[in-house]
Amino acid sequence: ETIAEHFSLLSKLMDIHGDNSFKSKSYANAAFQVDKLPQQLTEMNKKDWAGQRGIGANLATRIDELINTGRLALLDEYIAKTPEGVVEMLAIKGLGPKKINTVWKEMEIESIGELLYACNENRLILYKGFGEKTQNNVRDAILYMMSQQGKFLYQQAEHSIETYRKQLQDLFEKSLIGLTGEAARNEDVISQVDFIISQPEESITMAMQSLGHDPEKTEEGNLLFRMENAPPLVLHSCTADNAGTMQFLTTGPEVFTKYIEKKYSVSLTQTNYASEEVLFNSLNLPFIQPQHREIAVDENYYQKNVQKETANPSNIKGIIHSHSKWSDGGYTLEEMAAAAISKGFEYLVISDHSQAAGYAGGLRPEKIIQQHAEIDRLNEKFAPFKIFKSIECDILGSGQLDYDDEVLQSLDLVIASVHSSLKMSEQKAMQRLLTAIENPYTLILGHMTGRLLLSRAGYPVDHKKIIDACAANNVVIELNAHPRRLDMDWRWIPYALEKEVLISINPDAHSIDGFDDIKYGALAAQKALLPAANNLSSFSLGEFEEWLFDVRGMKGTLG
């Protein structure tokens, strides 16, 4: 079986690389023939298997190599020259080697996470051999695979959190039940969902077993229940007397609990509080929301911003950064605008991909002219709602933008983003980004690091230098609200505010449903207490137009 698996993998990798199909088929056939042999090859005489159908002299030599060394040098060569993420794609149901070749060589995608993102952007259907059904099947298969990896985006875990809460409330009607841990803090990525319950461990165990869930013990001694296609549920037993202490300690993060203990000279593990409110009162502190506890360690920043209205979905007035069928969106521009109106937004910044993004149907200059004509027509139809003429403009390898000045001049605003050649040193990434930021037509820097949570770390950047450059050039920094991006990281918002740089919570919507992703961007921004006044997408239509006029005037790019 091991030898057959080696040959099968080698055949698939050869197909992924587009090598000689006759050779790859010979290895696939050899895998089939070896797998059906009645005995282990090491238990057979070589004359009994060498020369059988499908096993010629060359393959017999490869088999000898495997038997004697446990390795296949040719396979090692192919593995070494194939990105790890591309090899992992072979586990995706419905995605064969030839389609993986297209994904890697034509789409320039090298990880499963990037592939999922491409599915969500309707990018696969632009390529031969990929229809909508295939794209949906690939997406579903990836989501299932990711659910088995032990970490979940907050958005993926959200439904489980509420399901667990309801089940626990039904099981323990008269008990104190409180959400704690990563989920209570609205972390971008969570590994488990924690609740405290004022019940003895024995009672919790029996009740959960009645639902078919057997417990394990965590390293800390708490009850862990593994769930199918969902985050593990961890339950912390407490009493009515120490529920507040337990909730405080398990909510964390550790940097905050240690900060409180040190500042107030208190050992919380040895003190019982019935509720968190009582605990905070005992320290003469106002209650600090779980999602603010990490930033609250910066006492001056927290006190300065905690009373301000933070950016949230209810005060976001416009959709900035969205795509339509003009590039890789799933809906027409008119459908996107009508949906934005129905959801109560005052304006829509349509920012389809630029020409370098051929994989995403990027717009050639003549297409931009045609799109602008449609925008003019729709603005007459939908007034006072307004569609702004924008582009998500690729930052090229040199740092230059993807169009000449004449095209850029015709746009209301430019969102500049990196989409290609993502494997960069910090020096190269900074050169590209700083050059783009200094371009007078760049008004918003899109997804600063290119990260995809749980999939791609993003290219290295010096956040402070990027923020300083944006301050010097009147460039807004996007907080891309897609739950797989959330880029820039919310932890850099305080420094951006210190430098008076605006943030913009943008959904990067490729569908009407994508508008709703502003929720996840807002949850991230709220962890940094981003005031609505400092979030560009919270500007009213009038405020947005005034900002646009002022900043383009300062940059000298008004038409």
C-alpha cells in the first residue's frame, strides 16, 4: 500500500506540473497494479512481480529503491518544487491534478485558504473547466476540511456559540451561565467556546452525556466536549459565590488579568466574587467589556476613547470597497446599488478590480469608461443615493499603480491594494507600499498586509512606517471587514489615531450578502474602541463628499 501511495502521489504531482502525461499515467497504473497484488512486495520474490503488466524495468527499479531506502528520490524532487499548500489541495474532494494545475499556474494560488477566498470572490468560474457548481463544491469541501483543523474564524463559530448557549440554558435553567474566553472577547480566531456554569462537575457531565457528549479534561482540569464540525465546548464549573471570579479569570486575556492583579495588589484566585460587576466595584472600577480588556491595559488610551461612540454597523453610512459583475462580483452594479439602498446605506463606492488582475476580470480602460456611463445612469435613477466611481487598483511590483494618470484622474477615488507576488521580503513589501501611498491618486490603502486568517500570514511590513506615510500623504487605511482578512489588524488602530489617520471599515463585498461583513470589521474595530468619527465609512454622504473634495484638492487630483 505504501508503494502504491508513493506512485499515486508522484503521478498526481506530475500532472499538477503539466509533465508528460504518458509518464504520469504509467505511475498511476503501477500504483493500481501494486495495490492489488495478493501479498506484500517484501514477502514476494522479485521475479514474481517484476515484469508484470504495468511494472516495467524502470518501475521495478523505483520499487527496489522504495523497499531498500523507504524513499523515492523522484517523488522527493517533485515535493520539493511544489508549494506545500498546492500538495494539500489534493485532499479537496472534486479537485483533480489538472484543475490544481490551473489553480496554481494560472490563478497563482498556493494555499487552500487563498483558494477558498477565490471561491468567495467568484474567481474560479472565470477559468476553463470551472463552472459555478464546481466552484461551490470546492468551497464546501474546503470549509469541511477547515472545520477539522481545530481553529475557527469568529464568523464560523458564531452560530455554534449561540447554539451552545441555548442548549446550556435548557439543561441548566436555574444556573448561572456565562460566555467567557476568546468568544466573549470577539477574537478574530477562536479555538474553543468557553462557558461558566454554577453546577458541580458531576451534574454538568451527566447532563451533557444525556445529549450524547462525553467529556475530556483540559490541561487546567476543565470539562471539554468535542463537537462535529464545530469548535470544542469547554465548561468551567463554579458556584454562585465565585461565579464572578471564575468568569473574570476565564474571560482574560491573561495580560489584562495580570495587569489588574498587579495594579490593585489583589490575588483573584483567592477571592470570591458573585459577579464580575461586584469584582469591578470592589476595585472602584467601572465595568470593562470583555472585548475591550486587551486595549484597557493602555489606560490613557482606554480612558480617552471609552465614552466615545464607536464605529458599529448601525452608524456605518456607506459601502466602501465593493465589486460587481464588471469584474469578479456576483451581482450587477444596479443590483448592488439597489441592495445598498434597501439596507439603508447612503452611498456605494464601486471598486472593481484593475486591469492587472486578469484572474478577476480586471477592467481595461475602455471598460472603465463604459462602467462610468452606467454609474451616471444609475445615479440619476437612484438619487439622492450615490454611486462613486472607484477602482481597487493593483499595486504593481514597482509600487506604481495599474493605470496611467489619465485613467486615475477619471475616478472619484482609488483603493490601492497588493494582489500579486505576495512572497516578499519586508524591504520589498515596504518599497511597493510606500511608493503606492505616495502616489497622489491613492486615497485608501487596501488590506495592508494581504493576510488571510488561518491561511496566509501576509507579507511583513513595518506598521508604524506605513501609518506614518499614510499620515503624511492623507491616505486612509482600510480595515477590510471580510472575516478571513480583518486587515489591518485592530491592534494598530491606536497608533493610527495618534497620527490622525482615518480608518475605513470596508466589506470588500463580492455579493449582496457581503455587505453584512461590515459587522465583523466593526467587531474588530470596537476592540480598539475606534470612534465612529474616525471611521470613513461612518461619514454621511455629505461628509464623505466634503472629505473627498478636500483630500483631492490637497493632493492636486481634482478634475
